[in-house]
Amino acid sequence: MAKRKLETCFSPALFEPATHSDSIIVVLDVLRASSAIVTAFANGAAEIIPVGEAEVAREYKNRGYLVAAERDGFVLDFADFGNSPFNFTKEKVEGKTIVYSTTNGTGIIGLASAGFMTAIGSFLNLTALSEWLIKSDRDVLLFCAGWKNKFNLEDTVCAGAIAQRLIESTLYSSICDSTWAAMDLWSLARPDINSYIEKAAQRTRLRDKNLDDCITFCLTSDFTKSIPVMKNGLLVENML
């Protein structure tokens, strides 16, 4: 049986939508958007409406929606809360529809809609997501949100962790240098992921803004089996 193709994209500036129309595209924005989305569904959110533009999020707020929105880490003035996963508690989100807009992550979700399916990945759902991808019998693109079109460490290391599991399944192969580079970085980070991510630029940005209380949590593997996926323009939960 022919193996499925595994590729990694380090930045939205490198994304080529036409080449991935048959792939499951996994969006990774570890610090903090994809971790927050996964946490929301783990705590019972009904659905999430991702929007790229702050003004669109404001319009939803004016229509009575619960809105999580930030830019450069700071909660927008009209929003109910920002994008720390600690905001998405069961008390706030269970059974709710949430409008979500962030600096990087939600725009990447829009780009990823060019694929066969979009899924949201993080360390928090690492095993469940990897097992689901292996069962999917589809090519996979691991799509790192990066930071304002630049490469970042945390998303790449997470891509490497997922890629290693897919390659080890023997059902996937890769001739993508980015995938092998991501796995190499994961091998360096794996013994002490928190110490490794200390060097990441986003780690410093969040620390400087006193927004770094959730870093250890975002780097925790297998908090949940929740796998958020896009269906009809909404993020919904797809449980194993």
C-alpha cells in the first residue's frame, strides 16, 4: 500500500494552498491560540467561530455573542476575554458558541480551509490527534502559525512531535526537509520541553507582558482527546 505524504509548513508566508487541497491541514499555534481552542472544547464548548478581523469580532459582540479576542496578546476592549487557555473554563464556555479572533491563529485557520479538512493541534491533544491522523488515510500538512509570517520554535517543535508519531506508524513518509527539521528540533526539545522553549521569542514576548502563566500548561502533552475540526465554517469537536 502506498504511503501517505507528510509535509510541514513553517509560516503562512510559505503556504501554497493549491498543493494541499486533498490534505488534512493541522493548524498549530501553541502559544496560545490552538492550545486555547483545544482547551475550550475539552471544557465543553459547543462551537467556535474563528474570525480574522477584529471589527468582525466586534460586530458579533454587538449581536450578543460571547467573544474571545486579542491582538499582540492583549484583550480587545469589546471582548469578554482573550486567548489564554485559562480563560476557557467550563463555567464560561460549556455549551456556548464562542467567536474567536487572534493575532495569528484565526487568520491561519482561514488559509487552511483550502485543504480537505482543517484540524487544530497542540501538545494538549498530541496523542489523540496523531492517532486520528494515522486512521484518516489522508495526506497531512502540519501548518505552523509562526509569528507574523516568521518561523517560530514552539509550533515547529510541536509539528515535530506529531510528525515523529506519523512517521513511526510506517503509514506516512516525507521528502519534506521542513518535516525532518521539525523532528530534529523535537528530539532536542523532548527531554525538557519547558527549558527548550525558554529560548523561544514568543516565550519572551509573553513574559514581558505578564501573560506567561499558561506556558507550562500549553506545553503539556495529552490533556485531552478533543480534536477540533472545521465544518461549514465553524470549529466543532471531533472526538475519537
